[in-house]
Amino acid sequence: MNTSPGKSEGIADYISAEHRHAFDRALNRAMWIIVCVLLAWLVVGFFREPVASGQERAIVGVFAVSFAAYIVLSSPYRKKLPPLDRRPRIAIVTGRESFNTDPNSDSEIPAYELVAVRVDVEGITTNAMIADIVTAESLDRFAVGSVWNVYVFEDPVALNDDPEPDWTRVILTEAHDDVIRTGYDLGFYTMHQGPGPGSDLLLRRFANDRPGKERTAR
């Protein structure tokens, strides 16, 4: 099993998943506070003396809409994910799949690769891809035939929008928190961020999480 304790040199140079998660939550709260303050200013502006000018209200309104737009656009990454089966399963690497390789694409997301694996799900061999986007420095560890621990969704095709219906997503377990990642790809939801160890995905909320059992859940 690829726990690879000797591969963890340099991890201290990165921000951990827990710290990235805490920063994201703090940023979201700050955005809400800013929007509320701006909206309050707009309301007060109609009653104070002198009354706020149209230009002042327009500027504050633009700022309020901009911050609110950020909250709305980032909200899908704070919703509950489908139920996750947290029983570790064995995944055997079968290759890699490339994404966002079209040079003419308008997407701001750079090209990346997902690790393809074969997983036994309730006695059925299933083709899947590890949702974690692994950086180049850790990707070499995912050689064909190597074995990893993963979690699977209770619904094998949950969140899957790939052309091949059996290409579901699985998530690396906490046993591999030393793997450096730059986000995750769940099919319908893709998140890219700065590189770091640990799983941002496992810090998300899942539909079958019990209250008090989540890891600083969103």
C-alpha cells in the first residue's frame, strides 16, 4: 500500500488542506459581512443628511453586487455532496486521463491529469478516476499497477458527466494525506487551487455525514 512515509519531504513548504479550508471559510464570512455593510450603507444613505448622491449609491451598489456575485458563484463548492461510503477500498492504477488540453479553450483552468483506477465495489470491478488532482511531483508515484486506498460514493455514477458512463469518481483516503494536490474534479464540479497536501474533498460535507462527525464541515 502506498502510504509512502519517505515521500513526505517538503510538505511543510505547503499550506495544509485544513488551513486552506479555514481560509476559504473565513473569506466567505468576510464577503458576507462586506455585502451586509454595503447594503446597510445604501439604506442609511437615503435617510442621512445630506442624502447620499446617485454616484455614491452607484459605486457602493457595484461593490455590493461584485461581492455578492463571488458568494453566489462559489456556493456550489459549499453544498453537500452525495453520500460517501467511508469504507476504504483498494484501487489499482490503470493509467491516466488528460483534461482541458484544448489550446483554443477559453477556460482559465490549466490542463491536468486524473489517475484512472480499477476498484472492486460490492464484488463488481468498476473503472473509476481519482477525483483528487495530483501535482506532477506526486503523480509519478501513481504508476500503473500501484495500489491505493480510496473512498467511493454510495451511488457509483454520482456527479459523473463524462462520456463513458462507468468513469465514476473516487477519493483518496486520509492514509495518503502526504500526496500533493491542486484541487479536485468531480465531473460536474471542478476546483483548482494552490498546491498542498491533504484532501480538500474530505473536508466537504456529504449527505450521509452525521452531525458532529464532520471534519470542520462547511
